[in-house]
Amino acid sequence: MSEHVTVVDHPLVQHKLTQMRVKDTPTADFRRLLREIAHLLAYEVMRDLPLEQTRIETPMEPMTAPQIEGKKLVLVSILRAGNGLLDGVLDLVPQARVGHIGLYRDPETLVAVEYYLKVPSDIEDRLVIVVDPMLATANSASAALTRLKEVGARNLKFLCLLAAPEGIETLSREHPDVPIFTASIDDRLDDHGYIRPGLGDAGDRMFGTR
């Protein structure tokens, strides 16, 4: 497996992921669990953010204290399922800029087709964290990263809930400069491009659609 893949195996992450996998977990609980896991994954994906010292005044006295250095983050959600992770990460960094890229997977070819893109104009100056719960074939993720690089993104990370070995292999080959963060690497993809054992379609389970 690629050396730039980080599996966040914290017990709380794994416990909540197991609850999400259960087929009878209600939609409201699924959304809540995804948001909670996003909080925990965000700690890891932002572990190496640079800090700078700034002067502040506490109720007791002035001091020098660390804060995140320079321009802040851009979070880019791959629509629509990415919004579940996006909301959780935004809870921790509400000052982050937000972008969206709309892609759908052609059911016959499994190739990603873009239908929407809106990102901040200064994306080249910011760390860009791309979020999508499922890294399956990686066709959508790879297409999203390619487009973001085309519009200026230079510092990218990819955050997902589940990944298939095939998806990791593809994304690592096509974007070796983009580290991957996930809660689990599952067994395989099936013939329809779904992660096994997985948790089904994350978007459908999040929004209560089929």
C-alpha cells in the first residue's frame, strides 16, 4: 500500500464507522455519525498545519501564543456525498473557505463527468482538503484533483471515510503528490464499482434517497 496513505485507526473512529456500516442505521444517525467521524479525521489531516506566534492578552496578562499561520484552508466537497464530511470539518475550522465540484459517475463506463465547479479565487495560496466519503474506483477523486490543479491548487490532501485498494492504487498513481487520509481500507470493489464490505451508497444513506 502507498506510503502516503494514512489510516486513522483511533478507537472512536472505528466504533462510529462500525455503527455506520450497519444496514439498519437510520438516516439521521448516519448523518450524525459521519459528522462526528469528520471531526476526528480532521485532527489527523490537519496535524501538520504550520503555526505562527502572535501576541494576545489573556484575562491575566499578555502572552505569545500559536495560531495557524498564513492563509487558511480551502475545503472542497465532491458533490453530493462530500457535504457530509464537509460539515464536520467546518465545525472545527469555520473560517475555512469552501469550494464544490460536481461529478457524477457514468453507470456504464464508471468515468466521472463534471457538471459544476466553484472554488475560491486564491486557491493556489491555500491548503486544499478535498472531501468525499468513498474512494472506490477513484475516477471521481482523480478527476476532481486534476481540475483543482488546473485552476491553481498546488497543496492538496484527500480525505475519505472508506477506501478500496483499487482506488488507492489509482489515485496514488495519478496523483502521487496528494496524501490520502481514511478511516478504513476495505477488501475490494465489486463489479459495479462499490466498496465491499463497505456501507452501501453514502449519499443515499446520508440523504435518505435511493
